[in-house]
Amino acid sequence: MILFGAVLAAVGAFWTSHKQGRFEADLQEKQRMLEEKSEEIISLNRKIAVLSYHTMNMVTGGDSYAYILFSDNQSQSAENVQLRNILLIHEGRYPLYDLSIQIADIDDLKDVKVFPVGNIGSTQHIKHWPLNHAINFDLSEKQSQRFNIFFYSRNGTWYQQMIYKKLEGRWLLATRVVRPNETGGIDVLFKNISPDFPIPENEIVWE
């Protein structure tokens, strides 16, 4: 009788241990499934956040920007060059909306030209902008010329600085595009300096 009781107790202990083991295994499996679901939810939330960010940028323009280059009249000599045509270049993944441009001749602050551009699609990486407005910056008898170009769009404002220098009968250009940042400084978005520009890059006074 004592032996039977001992066997029964052992069987009970084994069964209890077996049930406990199954319970812990089931608990671990459920924990694993919960962790997988949590990871799926986190991944889905990230995708939603990226999609929302992309959608917002498609509406506002995001961090896209544009800048201009003058295409001088090739029939004019370097001694009598007149800047007439504008090449507008779009940079960035997103469209620009309600874009307008103000071109200021730094040497003659009275000579300011403002042009409404409208919308620029993100697929138009390079857009030749045929102006319906009269434009003429005469560089005759000049050795240098400075322009500030201000851009206004739905995604904010930025500006471009252009410095022309004449060297041995050729006009050379240094230009950069900057955007004000939240710290009160500027972020340089684009910079291009002619290889033979007569001023070293670290000595150019942009302002």
C-alpha cells in the first residue's frame, strides 16, 4: 500500500511537471507570436510614417529646390555680352508649387526683376524656361557682376548667389544656392565654380 502510494505520488509529480512544461512551452510560443506581431506593427507604422512623409512632401515640395543659369547670347562678344536667356534647373524628388523668382542686380539695386514661374513637376529635372518677359543684363564694359536670386515656393524660400568675373576676355562664374536653417545659419544646397575662376574658393566673399 505504501509502495502504491509512492508510485501514485511519483506519477502525479511527473504529470504535474509535464503539464507545467507544456504550459511554459505554450506561454513561450504565445510570447514569440506576440513579439512577431509587435514587430509587424512597428514595421507597418514605419511604412505608414514614410508614406505620410512622402505624401506631405508631394503636396508641399519637400526639400526640392531650383536654381538658374544665364545663357548668354552667343552672338555677343565677351566685351559686349548681354544676359538674356534663363535656364531653370529643378533639383529634388518632389514638385515645386507656386514658384516665383526675384533677380536682383547687386551693383544696381534698382534693377530688380520678378518672374512668376508656377509649378515644376519632379520629372522636369532640367527645364528650359522660355521667358515671356523682357530681360536684359548688359555686362558691357564691366569686369565683374553680382546677382542675388530669391526663390519663393510653397516649401519655403531659398536664394542663389552669382558672381561673374571677366578674365582674358572670358566670363567665369561662381554660384551657390543656400537655404536658411532653423539655427539661424544657412545650408549650402548647390555650388558650382568655374575651374579658372580668378578667386580661390575659400576666399570668395559671397555676401
